[in-house]
Amino acid sequence: MGGDKAAHDEMVLAGARELAKDVEIVVLAQASMSRLQPSLEEESRHPSAGQPADGHPDAGRRCARCAATVTAELLDGREPVPAGSLFGWAPAGPGGAGRVALIRAENERTGTRIAVVGRRPDRHPDRRRGSGAHLVGGLRPQWAMDAGAGTFFVLTNTRGWQPSGRPRANAEIAANLETAAKAAGGARVRLSAGAIRRCGATTRWRPTSTSGRRGPWRAVPRCAVQPGLPGRRPDHRQRRALDPPRRGTGPGGQHRVRAGRDVRLPQLQPAEFVAEKTDGRSAPRTSARCTSTRSARGGPEAVRDVLLGVRGGQPVIVNAVEEQDLEVVCSAVQLGRAEGRRSCTAAGLRWSGAGWTRDSAAAEP
Amino acid sequence: MLLARPDLDAARKAVEVPIVKIDDAMATHAAANASRIGVLATVPTTLGPTADLIHAHAGELGRDVQVVRTSARGRSRP
């Protein structure tokens, strides 16, 4: 609605009035509508359900059971959607566009995400603030997942909030959760509103070592995607600051050297590739395959094309050398599902099983 | 409860991270209190997942519900 709040509200109310004529309850599917819920009920004498009016008390009750400190952090789901919000920085080329499209689709559906929590102050990336909370910096699911037990992960929707209102909305969410948690008997629960980092943020926290995610941590500049501006892809210096070159050893002893946009990956011969991935149970002529180079350069669309091209029952072997490859593959599977293709996936538990689960959760539309 | 989200459900089992979807309570409330439910959104892509979520919660509750999806710009499909 281009920021025209009055027109938006009138449009919603008109739709609700019409809908209320032949239903028993009206569900307001977006948080931006929540402020209209009381007036709608009063006007139409119809019950309604919405978020966050229903969601916050429920989440608060669960917080109470969690007995942890909760820090609410918002991810703006409106334009521009930072490419790093779910999947890391989008690579150049068509794959990048595909990722951003998926991120937008995800945000379109669930909007904002609130993080998150913890009872491990020793692992707080910013100890100087002394908040005693494990603030999961950013909302890449891997962060939340890595935090382990004690983390509380709430998905919410705040697309309707204006940038200027987000700090207040953030505090409001925390207060709502806290109130609900206390009402549920969670006396030990303490909630606080965290900084809004996902859009317009200027720093984020990274470990000083790339060998693990444990501290010490340092603040690094991140691409400043300001609300109201078109999404800006980080240049190569920013990408290197966020994702420094590193070597990783994946299955089969392959390695990748990441330097800017260049990805060099020694490829196995098809027969070796298929044999390795299937423990010799499948032959190259009966399998479709997708190399990591293809997934890295073509993005989810390239992998999706492979998935859509196979016959029923034909195995598809997708090589994922790094975590980013897994993200691409998970996104591709979702794209395939969106086009009606059903598939069964398998990932090695030793190395990629956890990553597959995590990235599938992130890519779920 | 993460209905209609098998991947997230699997993730929760794998990592023991409590995950709450903020519209779960909304969907539960609607499914438990009405049999003909209207879903209203200004973004059409929100309608499908929300309707699916309501159906999933209704199934969990053993209720048979009918969901009417309506875009604030006009009725899409029942």
C-alpha cells in the first residue's frame, strides 16, 4: 500500500466485513492487521483470531516452561530483505537471485523472526554488555541450532511495522512474552528486547577464528541495507569480511578454495562420484547427478532443473562440499516441491545430516 | 507444536531447540472455535500456508473445518 496506513486499514476492514458475512471467525493472517482486531470485532460482532494477539501469550507460556532469558530480536520481513537473513550472502549470478527470491518468499509467509535465548552467558558473543543472555546474532538457523538446549526460537511476523516503530515493537513483544510467561508461573523468566540488527544493521558478530564458532568474538562491518533502499549486494570486500576465505574438507577429500566469486573444485569422474555417494549401489548411467560446481554457480534453479528432469524413482546424487551447497540443495528441493515434484532425500549423518536438517528447516516455504 | 512443518519438526527433534511458530496459537484458536473459518490477508501468498496450518490444527483436534481464503483485494477461492 506504499505506506498508506489509512488505505491499508480501510481495505482490510472492507474485506473483513465482507468475509464476516459467511464465516464464523475471521483469521487475520498478517501481523499488520492486528491493530484492527478490536475494532473489527466491535463492528462486526464477530470473533477473530490474529497474531500477535494470540501468538505472544502462547509463546510466553512456552517461555515460562523454558525457564530461560529471552532476548527478542527482529528481522524485518519487508523490502529490502537482506540476502544474509537466512542463507548467507547470495552469490553472484542467477543462483543469487534464486536465493533472494526464496528468502523473500519465506519472509512473505512468516515475516519476521524473533530470536532467542539462552542460559549460557559464558558463550554470549558480547560479554561486555553483561546481559547474561546468549544473543543469537542474526537469525540464520544454524546459529539458533548451534546454541543447543536452552535456546528458545520464536517465529513471528512483524511486516506491518514501520522502521521507526520497530524498537517499540521489539520492546512490546518482549513485554508481551514476559507478561504471559509470568502469568504462566515462569518467575525466573526474564525477557529483554535486543537490538534490531537484520535491517539497517552496521555490525554483526563473528568468531575471530574460522575454525569454530566459539569466541572470542569480534564485531565486523556488514553490508548496511537500510530500510527503504533497494537491496544492495555487498561488494567483494564486504563479502570477504563476512565470509573470509577458508579451506574445508568435505566427503571424499575434496576441497574448495573460496576467493571472491571464484570457486575451484577438483571434480571426481562420474563413475567415482556416483560410486562414492551411493557406496557402489548405483551406476552412473542410472543416476542423475549434480555437482557442487553446478549448484554453486547455477544456484537452486540449476539443481531444481536436475530434479525436475529425472524420471520417477531415478536417484539424483547431489554433491555438497560446503554448507552453502547444502543450502542451495535444500532450496532446490523446495523449488521442486513447489512444482509438484515429490522426493525423498538422504544425507550422510556423519557430516551433512545435521546440516541438511538445519538447512531444510530454513528453506521450508 | 509444529504442524504442517515436517522439516522443522525434524529439526526440533534433532537439536532439542524449542521452536514456536507465532501463528500456531492463532490457527489453534480458530480451529477450536469455529467450523467455517475465514482467512484474510493482503498478501495472497499468505493465504495458502495459513489455511494449511488451520487445517493441520483442526486435524490435530479432530475437527472438520472449512476455510475460506480471502485476499483483502478480493475473494480468491474457497
